[in-house]
Amino acid sequence: MISDLKNVLLNCHKSEMILYLRTNPNSIKEAVALALSEEQPLAWRAAWLLSGSMAENDSRFHTYTGAILSSLKNRKDGHQRELIKILLNLDINEEYEGLLFDICMNIWEQIGKNPSVRVMAFRFILKMAEKYPEISNEIQFITQKHYLETLSPGVQRSVEKLLQKHKITSKTARK
């Protein structure tokens, strides 16, 4: 028998899914377990729903940080993007920051990956550069032309805007 949450993920629009989570707070644990599972497309949908419905630094997710990080490497691009969104929304400890930074650097450097997951990884890298200014030199290196040229012009502009917002100069700034 299919659980109520799975039924909602398969048959409802996002607003109805969010309402379900709000009115069934015990379903968060099931949603996280599903998001970390291999059960596609439900795993991706659960991660998408969680990332889109959680509050900033939502305390209900702190206990899952390690598990989310552990599963992140082995997911497809869209799923990785949603899991990174969850982690971006949390204030995580330094140990986890370092692990996520490494994962995000690896994702960003894979120029063949989906641009949306690369940009989400880049957002976390910039978040760390804001917290640890000594990382800024690495940011300049990873924004060289070959890292940006596989991105669409619109995504490239988004990256440039993120760099401007964080007051970091790209080595390949537009002329």
C-alpha cells in the first residue's frame, strides 16, 4: 500500500503538497527518508518539496545534515540541486561546511553537469567565501572562461550577478 505522502507527491500540485506537510508535521521524517532514498521519481520530488517548503535554518532538518551530505554525491543532477538547496537553507557546522564545500567545488568543476546544479553548488561556494574571505582567490580561479563557457548566456549573467553581489571579481568579467 502506498503511503499518504507518496500519494501526495505523485498526484498533487506543489501548493497541495506544502499544505500536506504543514498539516502533517510528522510526515517530515518520512519525506526526508524518501528524499534520501533511491526511489525515483519520489526521492527527487520529496527533496524538491522539502527545499521549497522549509523555513530558513529550519531546526527540523539539522539532524539530517550528515545523511543529506552522505547521499549527495550519488544523486543525479536535479536531485543534487534540491539537496543542496536544503543545505543552503541551514546554518551547518564547520565540519559539514568543509565537506559540502568540497562536494560543491567538485560539482562546479564538472562542466558537463546540468547548469542548474552547478549554479546551486556555486551559491554555496560563494556563501563560504562570504564567511571565509580567504576563499575569494579560489573563486576567481573557478570563474575562468572554461568553467563558464558551457553555461547559457542567461546562466552566465546569473553567475556574474552573484559575483557582483558578493563583491568578487571574475577573471573573465564581461567587457
